Amino acid sequence: MRWIQSPRELREAVAGRSPGFVPTMGYLHQGHLALVRRARDENPLVVVSIFVNPLQFGPGEDYDRYPRDPERDRALLEAEGVDLVFAPTAEDLYPEGFATRVEVAGPLTARWEGERRPGHFRGVTTVVAKLFNLVRPRRAYFGEKDFQQLAVIRRMVADLDFGIEVVGVPTVREPDGLALSSRNVYLTPAHRREAPKLYRALLAARDAARAGRTVAEAEAAARAVLATIADFTLDYFAIVDPVTLAPLSDWVPGARALVAGRFPEVRLIDNLEVYP
Ligand code: PAF
């Protein structure tokens, strides 16, 4: 497995090879490894990037304390048979004078996470566009855990004719239902026990949908579960169109429930398809 820091060296290593690409911020868990395995199954060459992207963190967010463990990441990726890891520094990707931003405009980025984290998606699309230009992948793999991010990247790839297949990979969960996230390490033991109720709320919405209830009734069922989570401040719960992420009043195929909120020490998000 090659470990490359410099963008120029990366371009040379992948020239003409159209790899499968898994962009990450490191501190890898089984959710990332599910992306890597899927990429390895579908592509002769697999590139993983590890870069904690300062542009997608707002003031007061956790950029400085975001968990990092490159040695462990290296061992995990080696064991998965990854061909190449690209691990640049912020100076490598954003040298002196870097001034470009790539932005998906409109409601897709303005609502939900966009409303709570202004500038976040602009940071994500800027770095992902840059990584796509460096790696030139045939396919790129993203977790459904960040469902809005996935929708935003699909929009960018279509709008800017990147010609890359964007593959969404289902969320990997702990046995109690908590969606895997690098930030779960921040949870106190008490809040770790409360956190799976987010998933239970999503399941309550899905159960209601399956029982023939309306969108409003499914939402009420989920909110009833969310109201029982100790020390938790709900940012939003919504049942949305799976492509535009606009809130729904009637069911559409693939309707998705989105949830986000905060314990004092960490913010969590999750989502689930609630209507087939
Ligand atoms: O999902 C992530 O880990 C990041 O947002 C990504 C896509 C690697 C861009 O920094």
C-alpha cells in the first residue's frame, strides 16, 4: 500500500487508472471499511483519502479536537487491501493564495444541516471537487449516514459533469442501533446508553408508515420517542423526499426520515428510509 502526501505525486500515481475512491476524514471505523470493501469489490484499484478538511468546520466546531489516529488507519487500510492512501496536509491542499469555493446553491444545502452548520456543505463540495480532480475516479463511495452530504455530492457531480458514479453505501450500526460515527467517542457512558433512541425514533416512523399511517402520524410517533431521550436537544426531525430533501406531506417512494440533535458533548445525526 502506497502512502502519498503530495498532490503532484498522487496525480502521477493514478494517471489513466480511473480508481474506485473513498474520501474520508480518518479515524476509521467499520462504516468506512464497508465503503472500502465495496470499492475493492467493484474496482481494480482503490484509493482512500484521509484529510480532516478545515473548510467544512464552522467556528466553535470540533476541527482541533476531531479524533485522529493515522497509524491505526494505516493498519486497517492495509488489511483491507487498499492500493493507495492520499493523506495531504491542509497546506498541501490549500496552499497560500487558495481562494476558490465550490457551492451547490439553493434549498438542498440551505435546509437541515445547512441551516445548523452554515458553510459546511460549501467546505465539503470544495474539498470533494478538488479530490475528484486529483484522483479522477470512475466511482466514489459515500456513506448514507450523511444522507444530505450524499445528496449534495450527487447534485454537484451531475451539475458539473464530473462523469463519476457516486455510490451510496448503507449505514453500519452498533448492535443496539447507534449509527457508527467517528464522533461517537465523545459520548459519555450515560449518553451512549441514550443515543440508540435516535434509531428507535426512526424505526417508529418506519413502523407507522408500514402500518398505513400518514406522514404526520409517522412524524408524531418518532417525536414521541425523541422526547424521552435524556439531556438531548433536538435540532430537527423531518420526513423528506430522498432526492430534494424537501419535507413531505404525503408519502413518496424512498421517503427518508432525518434526525439531528445534541447531547452537551456531541451532536449526532441519523436517517432511515421509512417508506419503500
Ligand atoms: O464524510 C466525510 O468524512 C467528509 O465530509 C468528506 C466527504 C471526506 C469530505 O471531507
